[in-house]
Amino acid sequence: MYKFLFYNIFIVFAKTKHWWYRIKEMIFKRQKRIYLDYAAGTPLDRRVFSVMQPYFSTTQGNPSAIYKEGVEAKKAVEVARSEIARMLGAHSDEIIFTGSGTEANNLAVFGIARAARADGVEKPHFITSAIEHPSVLNACRALEKAGEIEVTFLQVDQGGMVQLSELKQALRPETVFVSVMYANNEIGTIQPVKEIAAIIRRHRKNAKTENSKFQVLFHIDACQAMNYLDVGPARFGADLLTFNASKIYGPKGIGVLYKRRDVGLVPLIYGGEQEHGLRSGTENIAAIVGIAKALNIARAHREKESMRQTKLRDYFLGRVKEKFPETIINGSMDARLPNNVNVSFPDIESQLMIIELDAKGIAASAKSACASDEEDASYVVAALGGEKWRSENSVRFSLGRYTTKKDIDATVEALLEIAQKYSKL
């Protein structure tokens, strides 16, 4: 009798539109989650996983080996390298695989600093902005602390834009490296990289320097840009450019550094001299194949998803400003990533807001996922100016391929409930 009753209940649910979800909800009482932290990490696209799968099991060769399995593994790596180079408008020998975007940025920063010193530049001068990713900022600070380089940190305007006039003033004869993020990971501001490259080219042409062997190089961190912006290092005038897979629906643990052919680097990791001697260690074949596929898919989706997410972003910002008039929108509204919503709420600290949102099934972030846990406020938002609470109360919502208008509406409702809860205290 009980078996018959259970069978009939199952059939009723099975005939509904969301039968499996309803059964899971009833049995496990699981809450539907809304993920709004795509800037921190994206889910692995099933098409990417599909091309990676064989390299977890059936294709086990080491790319450095000369027998059949090794040759097959090497071919997979080189095909992926060539594909990425083609999509970036680069040469295949200009693509270096690393373990992450952070490692790629570190290789660019440390590699150029030490190459310049090896070329006779006694104390190389670096320029970067105050709102760069920690993998650039902290690498520069470490080298400066060690006395290996001198660094100028450019301030930004209220929208997070690097001021080109300040960059011009900061350039010196001994400047060897300028690093500016294409699109900021916290506030979504898109920097004028082509204009920055033009300034650097003019400086190269006009500078009279004894450091003739080492002219200033331009590095772009494009990790947040690959889903939404046209990225081509040669077209931009970039000498080095970094991106990773975990921001483009690819696997974690793989990054790319584009390095123009004639740029010299000193490696960070020594060993078997893989990756043209710049990144020793057995190649992660599955991840390398995965990042090539992820980039291909990202390029195919770019235009359509940029338009869709821009509409969702503007709708989200409009509703937030309507319901919370005193909220401050952080970052430029004229040059902003389609998926970025960064706002500061006057009366609730960001960490508390994130915890409350999480309890309601919504994932968002207070600052960069790579920033130190010891930092109470966002250094990026602090660089924009304004009152202290603006950087302490900033929350980043980042949209993605699977974000819907329904998710936005549910998030706004959750924000209203949280605000109401703390207004009574």
C-alpha cells in the first residue's frame, strides 16, 4: 500500500514542469542559490569539460617524452597554443602557459624587472595604477621593498580611470615597465589601453636614455576582459598580456602570458625549461586544452552576452538606486564591463551584507577574491575617494551567462529585507 502511494505521488510530481527540482526541494529542503560572483570564478562549461576529459584518463603521456603517448600529449599542447595565438592575433611562440593569472602577472613583473637589471639598468622604474590586481601590486611592492625597482603608483579619478596626463608625467628615461589592467575586477572600469600604448610608443621614440637595450614595455592584465571585450595585444600595442581560464568558464589552475617575441624575460620557476624555458614543470594538458576551448566559446558568445548582460546590469543598477537612493555606484558608467554592479550601501558594512545575502541563497562579494582577508575595506573603492564608509560598505555583484532577470529581482528583494532588518536595530 505504501509503495503504491509513493509511486502515485512520484507520478504527479513527474508530470509537473520542474518535477526533479521539486522532489529535491521536498526531500533535501535545498535552497535554490543565486550566483552573482562570476568575476571571482565561473562554472566550468560542459563543452570545455568534454574536450578535457580524455586527458584525465586515456591520454597520459608526458609532452617532453619522445614515444607515442608523449608525442600525442605534445601535439595537444601545441594545437591549443596555436589556437590561442590565432584568436589573439599572435604567434604561437608568444604564448606561455602558467598555473594561473596570478602566476602570469608575477612572471611579467618579476621577469621584466630582473631582465632589465641583467641588461644593465641599475634600478628599473615601474609604473602601475593604485587599483591593479594584488598579483601586480604586491609583486611590485615586493620588488620595491627588496630595492630591486622603484615604483610609481598612479591614482585614478572618481570613476576609476587612469589619468593619461599623470602617466605622461610619470614616465622617465629609466622607466622599463607600465602595467594597467584592461578592466578592473572590482568596479568594472575599462581603461583606455590603446591611448596608454600610444603614450608609451611616443616615449620610446622621444626618450634619450642610456638604457638603449631596454625600452619601456606595456603589460595588460586582461583576465576580466576576455568575456566581453575584443582583446588583441598587437592591435593594442601591448608587449605582454595575461588572462586565465577560471574567468571564462574554463578550468581553474591555468593561465596564459602573451609575450612579444623580442621581449626578454627571466623565469620565476627553474627546472626542465618547458614553455620556451620560461615556465618549467610538466604541462597541465587537460587545463591547456580547456583554456583554448573556453576562449573559443567566450569569443563566440561575446557580442550576444555583452548586450544581454548590459541590459541586466542597467536594470539591476536602476532598481538598486530606486529602492536605495543614498547608495553610491562605484566605477565608471561610461566605460564599464557589462556584468559589473558595484555599490556601497550607507548603513551596512560589506562583510555583514555578504553574510546576510549568503543566508538568503545569494553569492556576492565584498572585494576581490584575491585580496587579503585582513583588509576590512576595498582598496580599489577607497582609491575613488569619498567618505570612508564607501569603501567599507561596497558590494560587488557580477553577472554571467546563467544570470536571469528573475535572479536580479530576487536579489533586490533580499536587499530590501536585509535593509529593513537592520533599520530596526
